[in-house]
Amino acid sequence: MTKHNKDFALHGWKVISTTLAVLILLSFIPPIEAGSISLRRASVISDLLPPEQDLLEQSPELQPEIDVEEFEVDLEMVAEQVQQTTRNSSPTGQATSASWEGIFDEQPSGGEYIALGDSLPSIEELPVADFSEILPADSLIIEIEDFTQEEQSAMQQFYDKLLGGKQQVRIAFMGDSFVEGDILTADLRELLQDTFSGGGVGYTPIASPFTGFRQTIKTSSKGWTPYNIMQRKSTPAPYADDFFVSGWVAKASEGASTRWEMTQKRRHADECRRARLLFICREDASVSVRLGEDEERTFSFAAGEEVRQIVVESDSITSLEMRVVQGAAGFTGLGAEFDDVKGVAVDNLSVRSNNGQAMFWSNPSINAQINNMRDYDLVVLQYGLNIMQADRTNYSLYAEQVEKMIRYVQNCFPKAAVMVMGVSDRSQKDENGITPMTSAKELTRWQRTAAEHCGVTFWDTYRAMQQMGGMATFVANGWAGKDYTHINYAGGARIARELYYALLKGAERYCAELHERIEKSQPVISEPLTIEPINKITVEKITSELTTPPDEIL
């Protein structure tokens, strides 16, 4: 038998050389994005690079923390669009509105704030606020920071309307998955309605796959195809241009219907006396509305691009159902609002995976039309959780986007005060176990800077949670999930109470400053002043006598 001599050493070197060549070629392939996961570049020589070279390759600080180009917005164009819409829209006209009783003039659309102007009211006309029986010690309150420069800011106007007790006060809470399902907002709404009256659960989408997660109202829908603003690119026309800042639209099929039932999961949730159905019909349409189990009426609308509303008022709305009888083609279901005819209403407008920039994809005209139907008095921006990264300290790019969010909200809801709610505390798992993400503190600092640059208000959620022990304590107490990121209803209740305290303290300070301002402008009087309490606010009677000579008042 003939034996062949083999050079195994040479063969081995060929295999090694070929493998090395392939690995070197792979190192030139850029990092790959797979969904939300970034696959690191394969580099066989990474360990041979100098430290500074490796830092350039790996440092997250040198990579943008967010995508800006995809969410580009022209704020001047937004302002022009809102102004034009406001001039031309008729929120209570026959073409856009219908009421359960048929006479829309008798259906109030929300009170107007009356500015103090140059003519100051007397002391007797001023509200009085004393919440000392409710509030903890000042050292335990995380107060709202007001960066406004005007003598009478939008936030002060909000306090004035809140304390006045004669007009409805409407709050929009725009956020992400941190408050999804009415987490936090359910408790904030309940506490504010305890103090300043009001009822109902505010805004809810016509249809959404997440309605079952919300405990404060039961929603049953069929015949709708819902779309989320985060999937705007895959949303078909014309629905892609119909988004309100709520983040949901629904395409109707013939007979599409939604039924809402009030619950008793929270105090005042079932104390609803007014409902508002919001939609767009691009063909002549008929909509059937059933109040309770018996009363049913049908409303007809001519084709158009405007936002339409059907307003229902009753001594008690326990359930409401709407059904598209005719005109399903081009029919966009937006949402429904459930509240009282007075007091506080809080709308949860949360969109999961949203860092706030998605609002730029909403339609400014639709935002303005709905705002004209019932003005917002305060808009809270609760974002940031989705862009936080471990060990990152520079969030300057995101801060610029937060400033744009504030300007966008101010354009669409011009009468509303704006509050930036700082990002929440968060922890992560690493080789040392569960450790706090220090980047939460840094992101909070950048959010505060954005609020200061825009002259609006800021509330430090991170500090409030730290005061209660931080995210690790929240998880240990069962107030947050094991992802050390999201709170649950129990955790939301804790944070809501801290924000409630902050709002009450802000109202107290505003009231005291306003009294001081008016007193300085008044002439000398000899009779003591007696001011009666208002609504449910617990106050003490105040008696004072001014003795300062007139020439020393100013």
C-alpha cells in the first residue's frame, strides 16, 4: 500500500490564516441595529487598540441619545396652523357639534379665565387657601419650581381658577408607559376632586388594545382598527394625519361601536354628568348614542374634515355607547371625555415607548379644535424614561427637544400652564446586584434646564421618589415592578400624593402673594376684613387692619 506524506503544519497555518482574514474583514462591517437592540461591531483587533481609540468606539457619550431628524417639527408653521384653525373653527357650531338636548348653547364648553388686568379686585373678592390640615411639613414637600418671569404667569392663572371654584379646571397629563392605564393620574385626579370637586375619569380612546389595562373605566369596542402614533408610518391615509396628542385613532367599519361603563375603582370615577364624543367623518354620517340602557338618539353630520363632537349631559351617566350607523368610510374615532360640569378633570394622554417627541406627529389643527371645545388649563409633560441610559451624563440634545415640546404645547394649547415633570428614579442589574441609575439625576438636571429656558414650571419626580427610599424601596414594598423601571398603581398613588401636595402648596403661596400685592395697593381702612371660606377648602377666617400711611404703601 502506498502512503502519502501530509504536511499538517502547513495545512493548519492555511486554516488559521483564512480564519484571521475573515475576522479582519468582519471588523470593517459597521454596527447593526436589530429593532431596538444595537449589535456591537465584531473586531478581532479591539484589544490591541490604544485606550483612547477603544473609548471612541464604545463611548455612548459620543452617540446621540435620541433621533432628532425623524421628529423634525417647524414650530412657526405649527403656530400659523393653530392660529388659522382658531380663527376659522366653530367649536359649538351646528356643523361641528350636537348635544343630547338639541340646544348646544345650553351645553357649557368650559369656563374662561378672567385676567386681573389693570383693575385689581378687592380683598373680599380674593380666594383664600389654607391647606395646613392636609399638608405635611414644608421640609417634606417637593415644591413646584416656577421659572416664569411674568407678573401673572400661566401657572398663577391655573391656581386662581382652581381656587375660584366656579369654573371647570382641565389638566392634560401627557406621558409614557410610566403612567399608562391611569397609573398615578387616577390617584391625582381623585385627590384633586376630593378637594376642589369634580367627577369622571377624563379622556379615553375610542379603541385601543390597552383599554383593558385601565381600571378606572370599562371600555368595550368592536368594528374598529386602532392605530398608535408610534406606528404613524404604517398608519394608512387619511388616519395618519388625524392624531390628537392622545396618540390614538381608530378606523371604523360599518356598525363600529364602543361602550363605556363607569366604575367605582376610584372615588368620583362614577360621578359623571357630562360626556363628549370626538370624531371626524369625511362622508355624511349618522351616529347613534345610547345613554344608560334605554335612551337612544341618532345624530347626523355632513361630510367634512373638522373634528365633530356630541355632548351628552345627564344627572348621572353610568354608561354610554356610540355606534356608527352610516358613513364608516373615512370615519375616524378619536376619543371620549367623561367628567362633571365643574371641578377638576384630569386626562391621561399616555403613549408607551414615547419620549415626548411623538407629539410632533400629532395634527396641530386637531389639537387646536379639541382645545377650543374645552380649554386645557395645565399640561404636564412626563417623559424621559425611554431615553435614559446607564452612565450617561450629557442629555443636552434631549433637553433641546424638551424645549420644542414645551413650545409645541404652548402653540396648541395657548391658555395652558406647562409643567415639566422630571424623570423617575430607576435601578439596574449589574455585577454588583441592583444599583441605582445615576443618569436619572443627570437627566433630571437637563429637564429642569429646559423648563427654565422656556420659563415654565418643573417638578422633581426623582427627588420625590428618593425621599421615599428610591426605586429599590418601591420594588421591595411592592410599589413597582421587578424591572426596577415601572411603578404600579400602589407606587403611582405615592407619587400622585407628593405631586398633589406640591400643587396645594403652590396654590397657597400664590394666594398669599396675591393678598400681599392687593393689600399694598389698597387705601387705609379702619374696619377689619372678614373673608369667608370657599367650596371644600378648609380655611381660617382672616382679620387684618392696615395702618400704613398712604404715602408709604407703594
